Amino acid sequence: MSLELVVAAVMFTGVLAYAVLGGADFGSGFFDLTAGGDREGAALRTRIDHSIGPVWEANHVWLIFVLVTWWSAFPRAFAAAMDTLILPLLLALLGIVLRGSALAFRKYAATLGQARFFGVVFAGSSLVTPFFLGATAGAIASGRVPLDGRDGVWSSWLTPTSVIGGLVAVGTCIFLAGCFLVADARRGGEDELAETLRRRTLVVGLVTGLVVFAGLLPLRADAPTLWDGLTGRALPLVLVAFVAGLATLGLLLVRRYAMARLTAVLAVASVVSGWGVGQLPWLLVDEVTVVDAAGATATLQGLLVAFGLAAVLVLPPLAYLLRLTQTKQWTRATD
Amino acid sequence: MDPLLTSLAPLLTTWAADVSAAAEPAGLLPARQQMALSLGWHIVLACFGVALPTIIAVVHWRGAFRGDEGALLLARRWGKVSAVLFAIGAVSGTVLGFEMGLLWPGLMGTFGDVVGLAFAFEGLSFFVEAIFLGMYLYAWGRMDPRHQFWMLVPMAVSGISGTFFILSVNAWMNAPVGFDIVDGEVVNIDPWAVFTNDQVWMQFLHMWLAAFMVAGFCVAAVYAAGMLRGRRDRHHRLGFLVPFAFATVAALMQPFVGHLLGLRVAETQPAKLAAFELALETESPSPLRLGGIVVDGEVVGSIDVPVLGSVIARNSFTEPVQGLDTIPPDEQPPVNVVHLAFQTMIGIGSLFVLVVLAYWVARWRRRDLLGNRWFLRAVVACAPLSVVALEAGWIATEVGRQPWVVYGVMRTTEAAGDNAGLWWLLGATTVVYTAMTVGAVLVLRSMARRWREGEEDLPSPYGPEHGDAEVEPAGTGAAR
Ligand code: HDD
Ligand code: HEM
Ligand code: HEM
């Protein structure tokens, strides 16, 4: 593999990590929104606060990681994407800002009225953000981001592929969140809550599966390059996504939540990697390849050093944090 | 929103409109305002991100290893405050990450791979900080406080490294290194040179100290205000003393570091120094001009101290500050904004030296100034002043670099995009950031109030028990 591809692969690993870890945080907004009034929703909202509280900031840094790697390694493609996709990106950004601050504010809000307000902002923006990030991915994957010039501030992303991308992103986030929350609830001894979550997650899983696979069809006409990749090189990933998705539903049915969580991660990771592998060798589909978009070689090498450091300095504590949150002691909903 | 920036906005608008009326891209002015607003907002929170972990570490250490329960309580409360501040700091930082590309495509498209590494390492620092923050905050009651203490150490260290890396980007913009331009192409890129740029160290140190001043004075001011209202228990004294000690060290070092930084500016950016010192022409030796503005090419209203300008800016009795008349007009920064911002910062910095010295000298002479209402009021005033100094310093640095975005290499007009729609973005950002500020103030105040009333856990109020409490806030509000 060439240096450019290695850097692109690591960058895409960041996308995957954000889709899975950050995605589960975003998806919990749906369950928060649908938890019901303050009495019956209190347990679920407390659980959500508690499950994502310790990790959301760390999960969020994956996005920063992707951004900085992109502009360091592939500066022109970055500038082009930012220029053309300014609207969906700004809308996603708005969602990120509102979600992060509202989550923190709600946790320490003094009155029920304030908590309700911040809660709605948190939950709503949690759904808006993945949609627009998915739409951004759709625009890139369908070859609508020109390397030079920026016509298409609207037309680049108001397309079938972008809408599908957005819906798939929202659906997979909710599905992941459901699988994570149901396991957390069980571990925290909240069996009744786990049952409710299980039911909702099953429904969400079915709908998301339909969206993902029905969404493939319009791609043939709207994003031919991606379609070729998905039905060619990336086909195994599409199949893995299908099988893992079904397995997750089955495991949820028989209440094997710990396993269900793993297969859910596998399913979502396969969907996202399907997109990545499907559009290779392009960075901006039909415009510039990964290799051609790369900036200075010295910088790519420097980035490898940064990745190495990250592997040593960041991954072990991150694994420790994620492990801690899975222990019985940390799952207890007091603090 | 930041009061200083708000009041400066019209000023910035007018100069930018007439300085660069010639052929400027539609995206320039809104992008500038947007950058000033979002950076000016983020930097205040960044100061807490950098300095609070260290300040908390001191009280946590006393609590965990010396059995001081009161100190441990402070650590716990400050931790909760930092949970709120860090959250909005992280999201406002993310805004900046996007903005580098959205507002300045010319800059990132051309130089992204020159400065990118600094951002990548900065990202690493954030990662470490975010991970250990999560652990620290949720470890209460789940981990031995002595074990928990060690979570603060990586946070403090990554605060330092994060500051260094982001400042290396800014230092690079002021004194670009690590590339050559051949036939209009950027070649021979050495991404590591960004870290060895001479300017980085002083800028980093200066910013790091500023962070301790902002966080130190702001936290100390809360407890000083409490003492003014008659709450003079040990809790308040300790809560005052620890952050104040940090602010003291920073305030005493800052003038020296700032002075060294100024000496570098004389070498690398003469136009900026001329604007700092309001030197329209080269005078040898140069006077120090206090106050004053330029009107129609004349300095009015300044107090000139002979020779002092040369002494301070050049470390010499004779060497002049190079005048603006030696700089081509299209390479001059807007003088008045830069000069006033610079002197505001210096003035406030000097005032801080007096305030902190007053306290420690009195203490050394066995007088306790914490009983003095005027001293306590002065400390309360130091909190907003430290933020004003911080903003003023950045305005001096950034506006003083104009018309360049990368000094001597790329003009800001070349970095901006051609998107007049950015005005909408600015409007929306103003609304969102105002709302975030209101939200943060509301929540932090209510936390303080509930702590005073003896509620320690601050449970999340979704359930009915807390819903009932909503009916009676009138009585509790009066206690404030
Ligand atoms: C609490 C904040 C604070 C205080 C009290 C001071 N500064 Fe400052 N100063 C900053 C906060 C700051 C800053 C906001 O952090 C800047 C902007 C860029 C930077 O690196 O630091 C800055 C920039 C800055 C620069 C410009 C560097 C450049 O353009 O590259 C100089 C020359 C000084 N400072 C000098 C001083 C002196 C002599 C001070 C003595 C009293 C002083 N500052 C107090
Ligand atoms: C590492 C730190 C920083 C970086 C990399 C940075 C980067 C930039 C960039 C790219 C611009 C736009 C181009 C230009 O107008 O020169 C800019 C402008 C500006 N920044 Fe900074 N900035 C930094 C710190 C700050 C901070 C903390 C503030 C807070 C007040 C600030 C205030 C401004 C202002 C007022 C402008 C507009 C200047 C003008 O165009 O007149 N900067 N900065
Ligand atoms: C002084 C120490 C600083 C700290 C500790 C700090 C803290 C942070 C944090 C926590 C984030 C978000 C990371 C996350 O998503 O979790 C961030 C992002 C960011 N901050 Fe700051 N900030 C600092 C200073 C500054 C300054 C002076 C500037 C420029 C004026 C700046 C510019 C940025 C940018 C551009 C980002 C986006 C992330 C990236 O692209 O690298 N920061 N910062």
C-alpha cells in the first residue's frame, strides 16, 4: 500500500470510530425524545445521561481527528469539500454545538422546566447532526464535489444519494444507541427499562435495515461509481452488514444483549466501510483520487508519527475508559 | 458574548471597509468578524481547559493525601463546573476546526500540509484530555480519591501540550517557516519546522500564563464575592487562596515574558510593533506613547514619555522603533485598534502586578487583606479584566498582523472565499453563542445556589420529586 493509502486508511478508521462510538451517542437522542413525560421518562433519561456522560467528549474527538488529518494530508480536497458542502456541514456543526452544550446544561439544570428545554434541544440536535453528516458523505460519494469552483452549494447535496446517506446515518445511530442502552440498562439492573428499550430497538433495527438495503437501489442511477464499487469490490462488506444486522435482531429477540452489541457494531462498521471501500480509489468521487489529492510527503510521514503516538498515548486510556464504563460499579446510576 | 469584541465590532467594520475597499472577496469581512467572534469566545473557555485541571489538582491532592475534607469538596465542585465549561469549550473548538476550512479555503488549501501536523498533535492532546476528563468526573464515589488524583495529571499535561501546538500554528502565521515558494508553488515543505520556530516558545509561555490568570482570577473572584457577602468560612478562604496563588505567579511572570515577546516582534514584524507603539515615523530614541489615537495622520491625545519606548521595545537607550512611514501603505495594519488593544493589555497586566503584590506584601507584614472590602472588590474586578486583557492581546496580535494572514506570504484577501452568504452564518453564530452564554451562566449560577443551600449531589431533575421543587424558587432566590 502506498503512503497516501495508508494515511487515508487511518483517516477512514477515524470515520468508522466516529460512526460507531459517536453514532451511539447521537442515536440516544432519539430514545430521549421518545421517552415520554417527565415521570415515565425519568429513568430512561437518567440512563442516557449516565451512559454517554463519561464518553461523549472523547468520542467526539474522532471528528476532530478526521478533520485535521484530512486538511493536513489532502489539503486541496479538504478546501474543495468545505467550499461546496458548506451548508450541510454548517447545519451538522450547529447540531454538534447545540447537542454538546445542551447535554451539559441539562445535567445540572435547576428546574424541571429548564431540564425539559435543554433536553429537547439535546435530543433534536442529536438527530439533525448525523443526517447532515450522512448527506455530506452522500455528496462526496456521488461525485458532486468539484475540485475547483463551487457551483452546487445546494445541488450537490439535495440529491437522492445524500438523502439516503442522511437517513442511513440517522438510522444506524439510533440502532446502535438502542443496542448499547439496552445492555447498559440490564447491567444496571433496570430490567423494566431494558424491556422497553429492547422493543423499540427491534423496531428501529427493522426500519433501518430496510432503509439501508432499499436505499441501495437508487444509487445505481444517482451514484454509478459508488454503485459499481458496492456491487463489486465492496460486496462482501454489504453481505456482512446484512448478516450481522439480522443476527443483531435475533440476539435482541433472545435477550443476548452483550452479543447483540458486538454484532450491531459489526453491522454498522460494515455499512460505513462499504461506502469507503466502494468509492476507492477516489477521495472525491470522479474528481480526485486519494493518491492525487495527497499533500507533501513529509507531512504524510509526520502524520504517521502522530498516528503512532496516538496508538500509544490515546488508545490504551480510551480502552480503559470504555472498559470502566462497562463495569457494574460504573453503571450504577448514582453520582 | 464578549463585551469587548462587541464594542470593537463597529470599529473593525469601519476600518476593514475603508482599508481594503479595493477588490476584496465578498467572504472576507464576514469571515473576519466570524473568526473574531468564535475565537474570542473559545479562547476564554480554553483558558479554563488549560488551567483548571492544575488548579483542581492542588485541592484534590490536599484532600486525598492530607485528609483535608474541605479541599476535596472544592475539587468535587470545581470538577462539576469544569464539566460544563469543557463541554462548551469542546464544541466551540470544533466550530473553529470547521471554520479554518469554511472561512479560509485559500489558507488551508495552500498551507494545510505545512501547519497540519501542529493541528494533528493538538488533536492528540484534546483526545487525552477528553478521556481523562471523563474518568475524573465520573470517578467520584467509584474510585479511591488517591487513585482518582492521577487522572488530573494527564489532563494538566495535555493542557500544556495543546496550548503549545495551537500556539505554534499562530506563531507560524506570524513568522512563517518550513516551506519555499518557487514560481507561486509551495514546495520543500518541512512540517516539523513549525515546532522549532523561535517565536513559538514565547507565545506559548505567554498564553499559558494568561490561561492561569483568567482561570485563577475568575475562580478567586467567586470566593472573594462570597466573602464580600459575609461568607468568611474556611471553605471560602481556601477557595480563594489556591487559584489566587496561581494567578499571582502568572501575573508576576507575565510582564517579563510579554517583554521578550515584544522584542521578537521588533525583529520579525516591524509594522506590528510600529502600530503597538503608535510610531508613525522613526524617532531615535523613541518615546513611550500612552493612549492616543491617529487622526488624519497625526497622533492626538497621547502622553509621551521620552526614551522609554526604545528601552521597552528594543532593550536599548538609542535604537528606535521603526516607524510606519518605512512600511508601504498597503502593508500597514490598522493602527488605532492595534495600539489601543495592546495598551489595554499592558495596562491591565501592570494593574494585576499591583493587586497581587498588595496581598502578599500585606500578608508578609501580618495583615490579612481578605478582611478589606476594597481589596476583595479589586479581586472581583480582576476577573472580567483578565478576560479583557486576553481578548485585547489577541486583537493586538491578529489585527496587528494585517493585511497578512501568513505574514509576508499570503494576504488575508487571498485566504478568504467568495461567499457573501457568510453574513448569515455570522448572524446565526451570534445568536447561538449568546444563547450558549446565557445557558452556561444560568446553569452555573443555579449550581452555586444549590451548593450554598447544602445540596451536594445536584441530581438531574427529570423525575417528579424535583419537579415539585420548581414551585418554590422565590424563597431560594432571595437567599442569593
Ligand atoms: C491575561 C492576559 C494577558 C496579560 C495580563 C498580558 N498579556 Fe500579552 N498577550 C496575551 C494575554 C495577556 C494573549 C492574549 O495571550 C496574547 C495574544 C497572542 C499571544 O500569544 O498572547 C498576547 C500577546 C502579546 C504580545 C504580542 C505578540 C505577537 O504579536 O506576536 C506582546 C508583545 C505582549 N502580549 C506583551 C505583554 C506585556 C509586556 C504584558 C505585561 C503586562 C502583557 N502582554 C500582559
Ligand atoms: C492559535 C491561535 C489562532 C489562530 C491559528 C488564528 C487564526 C486566524 C485566522 C486564520 C484569521 C483570519 C485571517 C486574518 O484576518 O488574519 C484570524 C483573524 C482574527 N483572529 Fe485569530 N487566530 C488565533 C487566535 C485568535 C484568538 C484567540 C483571537 C481572540 C480574540 C483571535 C482574534 C482574531 C481576530 C480579531 C481576527 C480578525 C483580524 C482581522 O482580520 O482584522 N485570534 N485568526
Ligand atoms: C490554550 C489552550 C487551548 C485549549 C486547551 C483548547 C481546547 C480545545 C478543545 C477542548 C477543543 C475541541 C476538542 C474536542 O473536540 O474535544 C478545541 C478545538 C480547537 N481549538 Fe482550542 N483550545 C485552546 C486554545 C486555542 C486557541 C488559542 C485557538 C485559536 C485561536 C484554538 C483553536 C482551536 C481549533 C482550530 C480547534 C478545532 C480543533 C482542531 O481543528 O484542531 N484553540 N480546543
